[in-house]
Amino acid sequence: MFPILFQKLKHIVTQLCEKFHVIQPKETHKGRTLKINDIGALTLSLYKQTSTRSTKKSVYEDFKDILNCSYKTLVVTINRVAVLSMKLLFVIMRLGRKNAHWLKSTDATDIPVCLAKNGKRHKTMRGLAGWGHSGKGFYFGLKLTMTRDDNGRILSLIFSSPSANDRTLFKKANKDLDGIIIADAGYISKELEREMYLEGKRLILIKPQKKMKKLATPLWHALYKRRFHIEFDFRNLKLFHGLVTSLPRSLNGYLANYVHALLSFMLAKVI
């Protein structure tokens, strides 16, 4: 019997895929019959990210008697349906933008692909990953820039090299968004504030440094305090949805893990 979590996820995935037409009709499929169909594969992917299962192997052990396929087939299939996860991500973010709260936050977080001591020898993500520095020290991996509104909707996502310019990423992530957008002190730039300002539509509030706090109004300080929500989002993505991993053995495996983790996080609120 399938776990209750799996059944809930399958119901949600089926509804979303049918509503937004992200899966091709069966008659267009060519070649041999798939051991795991797209709905099943996407559900298994989200089950891994949402449950306590940290590896695909543990998921395979849960379902091997039902799947009737090899572990390799499961891995390849989960990586393949990352395209479907990405389509759903774009659909959900597009819908979120239509009903977005006027208050939004932007921030970036580190996505290590391995332990720092193994960075020089890491090969799988060598072409995409790079060296960066966060509050925890140096790391080898990627950087995720994200914008979310005050109701928790993710509106924009950008993966980049750690060395990418934060202000450039900020402009790219928020170029089509309106409202008040809050950022931390790392984005301080008068030029950025001028470029992003749209009279009556968009205002950028960047958290002031300690020596500048007296210049900020009580309202600004109250708005800055709302930025902690995006920090919680990063924490939940890493701790409870497996965003950070060093286990994949292929580039497709890493990218699939990131996409499935983000979709899992978005859907967790409705499970």
C-alpha cells in the first residue's frame, strides 16, 4: 500500500498537470512503454524531497515491490521529469505574480555542492559551480537569488555562480515586479535604487547599515523586520526539502534535485 503522503502528493500532482497541461497526451509518446509514467515519477520525486528520505535509494527501497523496475530506471526517470517540475514552477510563480502582496523581499543564499575541503577535486558541477563566501565561510557551489511576497509566494528564482554580482541579479529577479521590495545591506547602492524606482509602482528599501539607521523612519524599520521570512524559507528549503546535497553523481542529478526541492517547498503549504 502506498504511504498517505505519496497518495496526497499524487492527487495534487495529477490535478496540477491536468489543469496546466504540462504532460503530453499518451498517444504522442513514442517507443517502449515507460516503467514509471510521468505522474508517478514526479510524485516519487516530490515524495523524496518532502519525506524524511534523503536518497533515491531509500525511496527505491520503499517502493521496489510496487515499481517492478531497477534502481537505475528510477534514478533516470526522476532526473527526466525535472522538466515537468520546472514547468510547474514557472506556472505557480506566474500565478503568484498576478495575486502578489505589495510587500516583497529579495535575498540570496549559498548552495554548496560538496564539502569545502573537496571543492578542488569536485568534478560533477565543475562547469557551473564556483567558490563563494557566506556567513559560514568559503564554499564551492552555486548561489540562489529569490524574491518572495509577504504571503509566502515565491515570485522569482535565479541560480548563478557565487561570484555573480548581487545587484545585477537583483535587477534581473525584480524587473517585472511592482510594490515595495526589501533587501539587506549587501545590496546598498544609490544607483540600484534609482534604476529600480518606478513612481507610484515600485520602491526599493535596502536595510541600512548601523551608521545609517538614524536616517530610517520607524515605518522603514518595521518593513525591514518582515525580511526574516525569506531567511526562514531558505532554512526550510535546506533542512526539510533537501535543496542542498552532495549525493548526485551527474549534472542532471544535481539540477533535478534543485528543481524538485523548490517545487516540493511550494506544494508543502497545500499538503
